[in-house]
Amino acid sequence: MKIIALSLAATIAMLAQAPAAKRPTGTAVKKPAVATRRPSLMNPASLNAKAPDLYKVKFTTTKGDFVVEVHRDWAPLGADRFFNLVKNGYYDDASFFRVLPGFMAQFGINAKPAVNKVWEPATIKDDPVKQSNKRGYVSFATGGPNTRTTQVFINYGDNSRLDGQGFSPFGMVTEGMDVVDKLYSGYGEGAPGGSGPDQGRIQAEGKAYLDKSFPQLDSIKTARVTEPAGVAAPPPAKPAPAHKPVVPKKPAA
């Protein structure tokens, strides 16, 4: 996420192009067609599709499969963001980097640093909390009011105390919660509060950091919208060039 500076000579050469030929009087000038920008993970603003009122996402992981059912009326902005991320392959190869038994399983930092960099400032506004953070319900992590980006967590238990803090569930696990329960949790809380992964380093170094320092973490192979039918899968990923949300705190023992 490099700016290539042109030399002074090249810049002057570009500016010193030959003058355009004069048009005969009365000749109509055709305006150049405006190129339509295709959706791209490297351009968060281009991922702005409205989600279906109800859709399902199948996660294929290193522990097995689970399905999240999303209800747009629960949290429209969150449902739209999640839909666009899944539809464009954002969660593919991402790790479950914060798994705390009895509390939550968190994921949503992309495997590629270049992608993380452009999504860090791509926040969405808060949704009113209409559902409770009960077992199996899925919400976005936040760094304060109106700071949701890409990270989400699945509640392991009744975390209804999070409702008053603005964590708004947009979906729930309807199949495979036993798979979610089995996600590797041996590293504990993340740094600096624990010995687990440092979110800042995941953002900056990507999955390479996790694979080297936390090799037992489970990860997402693919995440795909399965219902309604007809939602296109993301195109094959291209190699990427060579905000750390504040999330719910684990209850005190």
C-alpha cells in the first residue's frame, strides 16, 4: 500500500506535449466515457452493494464448516459491510486470531498487509442494537463509536452485557457451532494483555506473522454467500504488493 515519483524530466516531458489540432468551427466535442470502477478489495469505497434482506454465508475452515445467517433488519450497515467483504473474498485465508473459551472467537484481519492498510480507515457508522450478544450471535468489533471496519466476533456464551456498549449483532451461527467451539484457543488473550497475537503486527505483517509465531491458529479457507443463490463468488485473488480495533474485554475472573 507505494507512490512512484516521476523524475523532473519525465514530468516536463509529459507537460510539454504537442498542442492539439484546431477543430473546424461548429464541430461537436465528444466527452470521454467515464470508466466504471469495478469492485476491488484495494478500493473499499467500491464495495457498496446492498445486501439481501436475508442471506447465508458458509465458512470453510481448518476445523470444519459453519454457516452464518445474516438478517439485514437487525443491523443494516453491518449486514451490508459483511456481505461486501464476503462477496469479494476478504475473509479467505484469514485467521481466528483471538479465541477465548466461554467468551468469543474473533477474526477479520486480512492475510495481506496491503489490503489491511486500505481498510483500516474504511469505517461505517453504528447500527442500533436490536439483538443481544447471545451464544452464536455475530457482531463487529469496534474501536469506539462509528469505527466498525472488518473485524467480527462470534459469541461463545451469553455476552448480553456487550449490548449496552454498542456491539450490534447482524447474524447468527445456524450450523456448525460445534466447529466454532473447537477453534484453537491455546494462545489466549492477545498482546499486550496476553501472550497471544499482536493485532498491530497482524495488520502490518499479515498471515506470515501468524504462521511463523502462532502456527496452531485455525483459519478460514473460504467464506461464500450460499443463499440466496446467484451471488457471484469473488474472482481469483491477485498477489498483493510486497487501527487496531478495541474489542470487548474479557470479563474479569
